[in-house]
Amino acid sequence: MTRRGTVGGHTYEFPTLVELMAKATPARSGDVLAGCAAESAAERVAAQTVLADLPLATFLDEQVVGYDEDDVTRLVLDTHDPVAFAPVASLTVGEFRDRLLAWAAAGDEASISELAPGLTPEMVAATSKLMRNADLVAVGRRTRVVTGLRSTLGLPGRLASRLQPNHPTDDPLGVTASIVDGLLQGCGDAVIGINPATDSPARTVALLELVDEVITRYGIPTQSCVLAHVTTTLRALEQGAPVDLVFQSVAGTQPANRGFGVTLDLLAEARAGALALGRGTVGSNVTYFETGQGSALSADAHHGIGGRPVDQQTLEARAYAVARHFDPLIVNTVVGFIGPEYLYDGKQVLRAGLEDHFCGKLLGLPMGVDVCYTNHAEVDEDDMDSLMLLLGAAGCTFLIAVPGMDDVMLHYQSLAFSDVLTARSVLGLRPAPEFEAWLARMDLLDDAGRVRELTADAPAARALLAAASS
């Protein structure tokens, strides 16, 4: 079905929904690489105008990626909740955008958050394409998603963090020193999550036992995760390893997930294994997923109806439907990690981070962001500071932090532990409540509730440093 929009006296045609969505997307290098981007600002505005008048219900009848050929599409449509969709079923995409902004302005969190089971990824992706950055922040801030295992995440006024103690050789002393560094700076309430240097089952088990020892010895209300492939984690579960969270990178098409070596059935099996351990104290969310715009394109798995390329932001939103199905504790987009071929500069990375957070939250995910970039991108720390503070204002569930901003194993730039403290201080945010109480018990907070500046002979520092040395 060809749709037409006119701008400046010129009429543009959009033969398929795939092309309409792609042409309406704010500019990014990945869509240019895929050959689906708007060829001019005028064509983009024409596509956005047509998209604004499209009924939301269109996405239930007209697919971007075919139902018969893709299990992600089948998952989305087969689990769609018409009752949750009913309050907005009669709206166009543009009217839905306006309704969300009105609810956000009124502080009506329930009306927004209760929509999640009735929304499809394509609906929220389409809506995001019509929004300015401030709109994405306003709605994201009022979209509430609360999860828990040993800490409660997503509560209002809170900003959690993933403590990422990666090491190029998985050296236990180096990993533990980074954990201590992060804990002393108030980080780690979302997860202490290690990207292993190798996907060895033995190494995975050793790292799981290392982190579990620190958590158990000091009664830290958080969870651990070794971000090995889900099949490696299954082997660790079989060996009785202390698995808190099952991790996997996921994407928005069946071929892209196949490229990651995963299926929906495999994810369900791993989740069941972690649930059976019963390691939670405040909840039972036991999965952790990572995504990133451009992952399907990089695997040549980005094609939709008729073999046409689907824009990377719509495919990213479809990855969130995969994550949603497995009831995660946390999900994050590694927004600038894949490189400038997909998000060229700071402007594109910032926009993508806000889009991803908005789409994930609206679909019911506890959404976090790795505010990061590779050294060959046109991005710098000032761009990352801007995105970090906008995400904090938008109610982001958690941020990722590494020692000194530099991940020495993955070779990219992320946030430092001190950056999380800055975001909390500037925006008046606090850690997860259980973790905040632990920080107080360890005498790591001052009378105003801020992480105190410590010397090596402070009691808490001595205790945690003893863990590193042993």
C-alpha cells in the first residue's frame, strides 16, 4: 500500500510500511549504510507527516518483518494484549504521541505504564520518530517499571548502576580491586557484572564464585552476573554455580538472534534454571539482556517484508519485545559501542540513547544505558556527560560504570564510577533502597546521605580492601 506525503510542493511516495518507518527516522549513519535512510530533510518530514496520521492499529495488521518467517514477529503478535491496548486503540501515531505527553505533563504514571502489554515495538518506534529529545525525556520519566532480585530497581528518585569490573585476563585480584573501587564509590546496586575475557565454562564459574564470595561476606544487597553466552551459563548452572542473573545479547529478528547463537526456547530454558535456584530476596527477576542499534545490520539480518532493509531503530525496539517476554531484572542498550558506521557522532549517539530508553520503558522494560563510545567515533566525554544527565532526568533505571571511564578489556569508553555520583548529586537521585541502607551500615555515607570521601584507614575501606587482598 503506497502512502504519499507532500512537502514544499513535492510529493514523496512510501510504497511499504518498512520504507515509511525508515524514511521517518532521524538521521543516522547506519540507515545510510543500509540504504534505507531519507534522502533529504524534506523527505524525512514528509514521512513523519504520513506516519503521524497512521492509525496505531495498523501495526497489528501490517508487519515490518513477516509473521510466517520470523519468530520475533510471532512473539509480538501472539502475546499482544488487546485489553491493555484498548485505551489508545482508536488513536493515530501522532495522537498517541500527544496523549503520552499530556499524561506525562499531568504526572499520570499509571496510564502510561499500564499500556505496555498492549504496545508493539513498531508502535513505540513509530511514536519516538515524531518526538523531540525533550519529549522522550518527559515520557520516559513518567513511565514506571519496577523489578527486583536482591535490590529493588526502578523506584522514583533512584538511579542504580552496574559495576563493570572487567579485566583483560580475568585476573581475580584485578577484578576484585575494581569491585572494591566501585563499591567504595557507591556503585553496583543494579548488578556487579563482568564481561569475561573468554567464554570458558570454568572461567565463568570461577568468576561467579569470586563475586558471590564478596557479596556474601559483606551482605551486599545486589546481584552478580558473568556476561557469558547463555549456553555457557547453562553449563555453569549444571555445575551448581551461584548464578543470579542469566545474561544474553538479543536482537530484533530471528536471523540476528541466530547469529548470536540463541533461540527463544534456549532463553526460556536458561531463565527456568536460574529461577529454580531461588536466590532472590525481594523479587524473582533473573534475566539480563543487552541490545544495541545496528546489531542486526552488522549481522546482515536486518531485512523485512520483501527483503527491504528495516531501519536500525525499529529493529532495536523489536529486540525489546524479546527481552520483555523473559521478565528481566535489567536491560541495557550499549548505545555507542558498535561504532560510527551505525551512530556516527555525539548527536546521533545522544538521540539513540534517548530513543532506546523511551522505547524500552514504554514496552515495560527496566531500561538502562551504557553511555559509551568507541575511540574512532566522532564522540567525546562532553557528549557522554550530556547523555548521562538527560538519561538521569528521564528516569533511567541504571547506568554502567567502569574504573576511570576506560574499559581495559573491551577497549571502549564508558562512564566512571564518579560519574554516577555526579548524576545522582546533580539530579537529586539515590541508589536502590536496600543498597543505600547497606552503604549506610558500612559507614560509606555522610550525614547528608552522600558517599563520603574515604581514606585507606577508614573502617569500610579496610574491610573491603581486605577482601581484595584475600
